[in-house]
Amino acid sequence: MLQSVFAFLFGYACGAIPFGLILTRAAGTQDLRAIGSGNIGATNVLRTGRTDLAALTLLLDLLKGTAAVLIVAYFAPGTPMLLAALGAFLGHLFPAWLKFRGGKGVATFLGCLLAGAWQAALAFGIVWLAVAFVTRTSSAAALAASALTPIVLVLMGRSDTALVFGLMAFLLWVKHRANISRLAAGTEPQIGMR
């Protein structure tokens, strides 16, 4: 029990590191929370005009999920590893030190998935690329890929992992509710547009 609690809290601490905010502050750009969507993820970092910082934010947000899961898996594979993934994802979405206003979680979701089930992460990437190519919208690609992830995990015989990533996918969709409204209205910005 204590091991599981520690795994979740460790994951949360890793996930709650606001790399987008740290990088943009260090670079002296405008306050990330005062522009665009106001969140701390790579998409909003891109709105500062710094593609290098956006790419680095994307990478670090992915790696913090991967690191949290792999470190816990080294000491306690199984359920604690899944709790670390959930903790990292929730940490990114709801960081305590930023009044629980974080990012939308796509990169961290993928990072956790990469560490927990790389085959499903590969499927996520393929779906994301295919939907992005057809729709030219990052949000549609992320929503489709995250929705299919639990199904892929079930087909792999990883029902426990599918349950956790199903919950994470649901939360990812909730965080994208404004994007969903814009997609339905046909007003969602396409990739490359600000």
C-alpha cells in the first residue's frame, strides 16, 4: 500500500514540473499563462513564436512521464508503475504549485505509454500522424489516438493498463472540451496556424 502511494506521489511530482513555464521564463518571453489558451503545454509555448522552446517543451513533457514510469517500474513493476503513470499525467494536468492549472496532457500521456507499453505508443503515433494528415488539426489527432489507446491495450491483453489509460484518455478529452467545440464548429486552428 505504501509503495503504491509513493509511486503515485513520485509520478505526480515528476508530472507537475512545468517545463513550458520554466523554459519560457528562462528565455524571457511573455508569461505563458497570459497568452493563447493560458496552459503550460508545448502548443501554447509555440504561440510565443519560439519553435525551439515548443519542441523542447514537448520533449521534456513526454520524458517526464517516461522517466516517472521507468523509475518506479525498476523498483516496483506492476500496479505501482501504473499509479506512477496516472500520477505523472495528473501532475501535468493539475500541478499544485500552479493553482492546478496545467497543460492538456498529450505529450505526458504518450510518454507514460511509451514506458508502459511501447507497442501501444507506436499505435498512438501512427493514428496521430494519420488523423493529423487528414484533418490538419493536432487536437483531432490527439483525441483520436488517445481514444484508441485503451482498445489497443485490451487487444494486447493488458486490461489493467487499459483501465488506467482509459481514465487518462477521458481526462484528456475533458481538458480538450474547448477544442472539441471548435472542431464541431469547424473553427479549430490547423497545424501551423496560431
